[in-house]
Amino acid sequence: MKALFLADAFVKSFGQNRVLKGASVWGRAGKITVLLGRNGSGKSTLIRCALGLCTAEQGFVRFNGVPILRPHLFGLALQGLFYLPDRRLLSRRMRFGDQLDLIRTRFGVGDPGEIIKQLEVGRFLDAFPDQMSGGELRRAELALALSRRPTCLIADEPLTEIEPKDRALIMEMLRIQAASNTAVLITGHEVRDLLSLSHEVIWMTAGTTHGLGSPEEARAHDQFRREYLGPRGG
């Protein structure tokens, strides 16, 4: 199956430190792909370069079958991609419900009522982001992202530093979204949860990436198991 979103052969340096050395990442329609790697391995840098938020020395993007030599988040968003960063998606100065209304007005999407119900964020519609806990805020951010009806969702560390209940709600919603034929690409360090959630695993190490296949194939990969999973094996 061809990737709906492909960021290929990215090279990026910060001074003398080459962080990306021909790294690639992708997302397939109807599948959840997880990008794993240790802190500082370059996962967020790769995604930011692929979305035009960071300038790379090399690399290109293909989205919906169209090559894009100079990617730009706004242009990708108009084509159906939504980027959920690891923090600060919602404006602190607006109520959550008002921000949902803005998305509906700007993009002409339908009522997000079912999304609000599934993520249990209805009671926060009149709240400001600073009035929510970390997990509540993450659920609200995901609700906003999904209310856009993206064909491709890229979420950077959506499960990080939140309570088990919030994590379970977010994981289930990501499964539902993928089942509706959305390409879902996520990063994180919650290895056990992410492997249980994903259909495909990409491992980032030493500045490059390796497509390991299914979670079962990833666990069976000797180097990945030895250098990343450790003795517990995820």
C-alpha cells in the first residue's frame, strides 16, 4: 500500500551536528504508524522539517500522490493534513468551544458532537485551556484536530504525561480515526501502548530511520530489541 503522506530522505544539521542523515517517515490511509526513537534521536525534527516548520538541507514530501519540494504546513493543511504538536495547539485566550466553532466556520466541516462525546470533552466547551488538566487538555486538542476531518493526522507525543484514563480515550479515538481511512502518524515513548496501538513501526536511530513492519515484526528485530526495547521487550 502506497503512503498517503511520505517525507523522504531528509537531511538536517544544527551547526556541526548532523541530526538527520537521509531519514524518512510515512503514513498510510487506514493505518496507525508509530515513529519510535530515543530522546534526541531527531523524531520531532524530522516531522517539523517535513511540514515546513524547520528548513532542511535535503528531502521532499509527497502528499496525496503529489511531490512537494518545499513543504509548507498551511498548504498541506488545505489538502487535508492536520499536525497536532506536543504542546500549545489551543489558544489560551479563547474558550475551547469557541475554537471548535472557528474550525467549523473556516473549513465548513460538520458537527463535532460525536467526537466531543467520544473524547468526553463536552463539559469543557466553556472552559479556557488553562482550566484543564494535562490529560483533559490533550483530549480537547485531539477533538479540535479531528473536528477538521483530516485525511492525515500527525500527532507528536499524544500520550505523554497524561493519566491512564485520558490515554485510553485518546488511543481508542485514534483507532476509530484510522478505521475511517485516515492516515495516522504518531510519536512517543510509551512503548507498550504505542506498539499495541500501531499497525506499522518506524525506528529512528543514528540520524536515519528503519521501517520495521508490524509491531510483531519490530519486536522480533534483533537490533531494535537489543538497542531500544531492552530486556523487557516493550
